[in-house]
Amino acid sequence: MANAKIIEQKAQQVTVVAEKLKESSCSIVADYRGLNVAQVTELRKQLREAGVEFQVLKNTLVRRATANAELSELDEYLTGPTAIAFSKEDVVAPAKILAEFAKKNENLNIKAGVVEGKVVDINQIKALAELPSREGLLSMLLSVLQAPIRNFALAVKAVSDKQEGGAQEA
């Protein structure tokens, strides 16, 4: 018979994982089987620097959390050793870091993920990993917004230079 205190702790863990799944803009499920301690430590370091939390969790616990978070479609990917990367702010960072790490380390297998509340497969995660970072996207947007203003300023300067040149000739 299970101890009531242990059951309460597990229920609390399920609630915490369910909340993380709901609150995260991106959560990625991966199989880390075959990675050594140094490799896992390096992966955790890279994820931590990007503000991503990486946890190894029991599949039964995650299945209960997905039921609470209404993400039961994720259950089919919960086989074997499971680790989940949770990111609250950046959608691209965990996908990019895990995909790059998986290229260098064959033993890391990305299974699936949850992006903005929707379960996505490995192909969608790889597509997400190929996107520029949030900062890169913002800089692209800024350059697009600045282009008309910059072109207008250059046109005004050219007209001004032309008028000054005409005034000096007269």
C-alpha cells in the first residue's frame, strides 16, 4: 500500500508538470538514452543559458500531467527514458539547441513537443529549429520597418544636395 505522503508528493509533481506544459510556449520531449554524464551536463548548460528548463521525468507522471493539461496526444511519444525541455518565453530556443545537439550526438532523439498549446511532431520541431532566433526575427522586422524611412531620408538628402549644388553654380 502506498504511503499517503508519497501519493500527495506525486500528485503535486503531476500538477507542477501540467502547469509547466500549459505555461510554456514550447516544450520538447526527447529520449536521452546513451548520452553520458558530460554530454547531458553540456546540454543542460546550453539550455539553461537560453532560459530553458530541462527535466528527466517518469512517463507515468507525464501522462497524468498531459491528461490534466488536456494534451493527451503527447502520450504516444512517452516511451523509454523521457526528458522534457520547457521554455516560457522563446519558442525557437529549445528546438534550436536540441536539434543542434542531436546532430552532434546521435544518442539524443527528439520525439515530439508542445508549441503554443498544440502537440507537434519531430518534423515540425526541426522546421522550428531552422527559424532564426527571436532576436534575429525582431532585427529583421526592425530593418523592414526602417527601410522606408531610410529611403525617404536619402531622397530628401539627395534633393537637398542637388539644390545646394544648383545654388552654388548660380
